[in-house]
Amino acid sequence: MEDRVRFAVEKLLNVAHEDTGQGRRVANFLLAWWNAEVHGGFDLADLFAVDREVSEDMATIFTYLAREEDAVHPTDYRGEIEEIIERWRPLASRV
């Protein structure tokens, strides 16, 4: 993963831990990437409800994923993703 992508992921992880509407939307984005079937999808309209910097970080990840030949998941951040699952999807499995 390129440094700019890693930096965007880390910034989004920090936002997803916040107990705010923006934190919820970022969590939805990250969890859709992690496992949309289990944790739900991401509503693109939510891009209009987050700060510009946050939406740009999301765009960085979209662009990165679009250029990859195979599915890529943020496995290096599994622990943080699991914390976000506990916070925003407490009834979901950690799949």
C-alpha cells in the first residue's frame, strides 16, 4: 500500500472512532470495504455529509482500489477495524 493511501486510511480510522455523524459515515465506508456483506454498504450520498478532507481521503482509497487488479483489504489495520466493528456494529461478527 502506498504511503499516501496508508495515510488516508489512518486518518479515516481516527475519524471512525469519533462518536459523531461523520464518524459513523466514515465507519460505514471502512466497514463496507472490510466486508460489505456482513457490515453493510456505503451510501455515496454520505460524501456530501463529511468534511472535504475526509471525502478526499475516501477518494484516495477509491482510486487506489480501482487501480488494483485483485481485491485489497486493510488487513494491516485489523485490530482497529475490529474496534470500529465493536463500536458501530456490536451485534455483527468480526468476519
